Amino acid sequence: MDLVLDDKVKALREELRAFFAKNLPPEYARKTLAGDKLSKDEHIHWHSLLKEKGWHVPLWPKEYGGPGWGPMERFIWEEESGLAGAPRLNHVSQDLLGPVLIEFGTPEQKAELLPRILSSEDWWCQGFSEPQAGSDLANLQMRAVRDGDDYIVTGTKLWTSYAHVSNKIFCLVRTSTDGPKQAGISFLLVDMEQPGVTVSPIYTLGHMLSVNEVQIEDVRVPVSNLVGREGGAWDITKFLLGNERLMGAWIGVNMAFARQVRARLEENGPNGRPRSENAALAQRVAEVETDLLALRYTTYRVLADELSGKSAGSEVSVIKVRGGEIMQALTELLMEMAEAEGMVHPYHMPEGGPPVVPAELEHMAQQFFDKRKLTIYGGSSEIQRNIIARRLLNV
Amino acid sequence: MDFNYDDNQRMLFDMVDRFLTDKHDLASREKLLKDPAAEAALWSEMAELGLIGAAFTEDQGGFANSSVDAMVVMERFGRHLVTQPYLYTAIIGGRLLIEGLAGDARDEAIASVIAGESQLALAAGSQHLLHSAQDTSFTAERDGAGWTVRGRMPVVLNGDRADRFIVAARTAGSVGERDGVTLFLVETDGEGVSRRSLRTIDAFGAAELVLENVALGDDAVLGPVDGGLPLVETALDYGIVAVCNEAIGSMEYLIPATAEYTRTRVQYGAPLSKFQVLQHRMADMYIQTQTAKSMALVAAMSLDGDPIERARMASAAKVQVGRSAKFVGYQAVQLHGGMGVSEELDIGHHYIRLNVINQLFGDTGFHSRRFGALAGPTTQLVTA
């Protein structure tokens, strides 16, 4: 039993810290840490800065242009990039689709599509959820009917993140209604820049735009755009979700929030006295900090067990539930400690003149309400509890 | 990074588990509580097995490779609801001897503890359950070449079996000040020392301790005069991490026991385990236990390192474990229904002990404040 990280991993942590300190534009970090959004151009710029190291595709093996990291290195990356306030990259393309194509794609798909992800030419979004298929994903209805060398695709995807800035979408589509629901689902790549594909924004609390509705009507998609075999999407989906299963801890981002919370606690409040003199507030902060420590070490425990060959149990669900809850608690504390200045709507501030509130406070309320999604998406907290209970009860 | 017991710790774990499975089911536990001679005999057997020595490293006269070994013992004690005073004699008392004595006096005192011949109790004073010795109500005054100690403490844990008390008395300054607390070794049979035995609600032994003008020499002083508080705090950090690991053993037993009960108990035509509201309750018990377990293990691994980090991790673990233990114990009882509150089942006994653990050595509120103070501007939450 020990808490020691390998020298190689420790060296990577130092290298990452030094790199972020030197190369991460402060404005990008400020925006990311304050809950503000970066433009697509800014994302592409940050992407290009990481390219030299292969860190723009942190999950990819070396032969495809990535760093070839193992699970521990990937996790250190998540931790340090979150902590530094590094913008999250074109996550859907690089972390979700990229590894799927590398694992399941045809040589032609790999040759054509991977370079376009590496160069930021393609921005992908993920077409999974539908109006009648949220937590119950296997209930999805988008149809793909074979017609010669094409599929004809019709249906609606919902809650599609980044669809409004993407040119391509990978969809789970129903290619068969026979047999178990899961067995009739296929993984299909669809070009969005064609007639029949309509993206409508869905504004979430605080007038945030990150999710959309994507309607696809009688769109012809070549059969060569199928990933894996027809009806084989369920295993691909499990692989894809498995790649980000420890992401739900949000350890790096949560630590960055916790650092902000602690800093504001030590600052003077409106009465000219340090906020930490408010015993109830100080206690809440300390409890969230200990929650975060416990989550962090639970994540390391799962990682260390996996690396030593022990298969993960439902601890992964524990991490998903707690990661979301802790971020919600931290952003709530940030909003509350900002008091009146934390209540403003960032999209309804006066134009021109000096800022009414400090830039780092403008998005506090918006950010807090935006984080409600964490316990809803990616398998809601209730689904995670079902998973845990099934294991405890062997049912 | 590795959160699993190593081979030696695993062997220790298995040995303790086998021993307690044989000797310490609920029925034999009940008998022990009525039979002081049997309790003493069990303690001797534990000493022979080397369990007490597992709380001391080789250079201290014991067999431990690290402080984690004693935490392994405590984890199994939690599973088997052991009421033996390992925590008070071997871990807290032992640590005070290690830190406060030197030379032959230290070696002899530790040797008799390891042999199972000496029992210790910390009387840190005040109404608190063994934290904040700066609030002690014991006082000691210089009297020629020696000291006169007086005071009363209502509940001294393991006070019923101790042959030596470690008394925190104020020798300078006033209540609440960190300086001016001195530790004294007080023999139970000394003049002016009286005790009345009792048990706490979790069936552990304790005593009221009254010291009436007890005359002590300088050789009874443990650690520096007026500087005893840091020793108590160090010893209690070991005690905190010990009860955290004890609680993990208890909680990791309660979850499958509760799951099994809900699978077999049929109401309204279905096993209780079919009701989603109960499934989610058990999932929450699991979530609470897993996060607490990570902190208990991290705190165990931090014991032998930097003292500030040890204290920080001990407090963080105590906050997590305290909250988790109360929740898991409470829900285990609730899901067992009437059986949960019956003394015939071990479930309720675990619940009681978990609640006492939350109170011991400072509760969640106390330790979140302490963690907050240690995590303040000078110390980063984030370490490598």
C-alpha cells in the first residue's frame, strides 16, 4: 500500500504544469475558470499549441499522432489541464470518436477521417439521445433503411452538444426492429452539411447554448460510413463511454473551483472582515474540500486497481454521482460568496463603459445553473444508483 | 500508487479475521461483557498472537512494518465489533509512550504493553470525548521536587481496565490555551486515585476518574512540562485514523448484510430488494462507504509522513467517515425494520458503535473546522 506515483508520471505532471504556465494564454484560462466560453477560433488556436506535443489528442496511440498514454497518464492530463484552466478541446471528436475509429474503423475511414480531426477540419457531435431515448438509450428510434449502397436516415436527435458548431455527426441508428433492442442499433457517420439535416438550438438555464435538436429527414448516407458491423453499435457505445468513465469525477476542474472557493473564503466580505469568520460558511467549504479529496482518492484507487489488473466495480458510478454533486456544491458556493455581484446575467450587462462587476464574477450564476446538467446527462444519478444496486443485490 | 494491503498486511488481516470468527461472534461478545476474567484472557491471547506488537515498529520493540499494520487490525475489529481496548492501549497509549518517554523507561513501558500486561487510558480532561486537551479540568501544581495533581473526568475510556492513566493536567496558563498542559503517568493504585467503572453505550469499558491531591515525582512527567498538547494531538491523530478504519470494516459488513436481508424479506408479495427506493438507499450506503474508505486508507498511509499532512488527512478522513458512518448505520437499521433495533442482531450494535465513532476524538464539525484551518492559505488543497 502506498501513495507514490511512478517517476514517469510525476515527471509528466511537472512537464504539464510547466507547459501550461508557459503556453496557456491567460485569457483562455480566465474564461475557462470563470465559466465563460471560448470561440471556435480560440479552441483551434489552443489545439494548435498542443499539437507539437501530440497532446491535442490525449487518448490516441502514438502511431496515430497521439502521446500513447496509459490510463494513469491520461488521468494526470485531465487533472492538470482542468486545474490549469485549459479549455476542453473538441472533446467529442478527439476523445470520443477518435478512439472509436482507431479501434473499430475501416482502413479507409481511418485514413480519411483521423487526419481531419487532427487538423480541426472536422468538428463532430454525438447523436445518441432522442426525444424518447434518454436514460433508456436502447429505445432510440432514428431509422436507417438500406437502399442499395446507401442507408436512408430519418429521425431526431436531442440534447446534441456542439451540433451548432459541428459539420459532422455520428449517430446511433436503428437498422433493425427484430430481436433485442440493443442488437438492432448501428453506428453511422453522417455529414451535416447537406439538405435534410436541420440543427435547432436549445437554450438551457442562463441562456446557455451548448445543446441542440438535430433533425435528419430522408438523408442518404453511404454504407461505407457504417462503423463496425450493422447492428454492432452497442459494443462500440460501451467502448466509447468506457473511455471517459473516470472523466465524470472532474477532478482537475473541481480542484480549480475548490481553489477559487478557498481564495474567496479568505478574502474580505462586504463587512470588511474575512468571510472565513462566518463559521457556517467556513464549515461548508471545508466539507466540500474533504468530499473532493475523498473523490480524488477514490478515483486514484480505481485507477490503481485497474492498472494492477483488478476490474473496476461500481466505484465508477460512485465517481460519476459524486463528481457532479461536488461541482454543483462548489459552483453554488462561488455564486453565493459573490453575493449581489454573483447574481448578474452575463448576457444582459450594459454595453460600453467600465465593467459593472469584475469579469470573473459575471458568469457565476449562469455557471451554477448550467452545472445542474451534470447529474442528469451521461447516465443520471438515478441510473448510476440502479447500477450500484444491481451489483449489491446480484440482480 | 496502490490502495491494496501488501502480502504481510493481508496475512495479518486473515489471521485477525480467523481468530475473531472463532472467538468473537455476537453471543461470545455478550458473554465477554459479563465476564472481566474472560475479557482479560482474550486480551492475553491477542498479545500472544502479536496483535498488540503490530502497533509498534521493530525499533520500538514491536513487529510492525509501518503504522498501517495496526489499521488493518482495527478494520477487522470493526467488522467483528470487538470491544477490546486496542485503540486506547496499543494505539493511543502506545503512541504517547513512544513520543513522551525515552530510554529504559520507554522500552519497559512498551514491552509490558506488547506483552498484554499493561493497559493504558488517556484522561485528557474536560467533558469532551478525548479531544481538546487544552480544555482539561485536571490541574497540577509544583510541590517541592514533585507535583500535586487533582481533578475529575467523568468518562475515561478504558479507565476501568487501565493500570496506568496518562493524565493531561494544566500546569500553567488557563483553560483553552495551547501552552501549559503537561502529561503525567498516574498509576491506578496510587494514593488519592479513585475510579468507578462503567460502560459506554457501545459496550466499551470506561471509568470515572477522580484525582485527589495525587503526589507525583518528576519521573511521572511524560514529554515536556507545559508542552504536552502536541503529544496528545499526535496520539489522537493515530486514534482518529484507527477508528476511521474500524468504521470501514463495520460499514463494509453492513452493506452486504442489508442487501441480503432485503433479498429474503418479503412484504406485499415481493422481496424488499425489488423496491427501487430501497435499492437507491443501498446504493447511497455504498457511495458513502466507498468515498470514506478511500480517505481512511489515504489517512492510514499518511500516518508515518509529514505531521501536518498526517493531521490534515486524519481530519479529512474523520469528516468523511463520520458522515458516512452515521448514514450507513442508520440506514442499515432502517432497512432491517424491527430486527434492526433488536439486540439479537449485530446490525444495531454496529449502528451504535458507528455513532460513537462519529463522536470520538471530535465530530464532523470539529474536524471540518480543523481541516479548514490546516488547509488555509498556507497549505494548498492540491498536492502532488
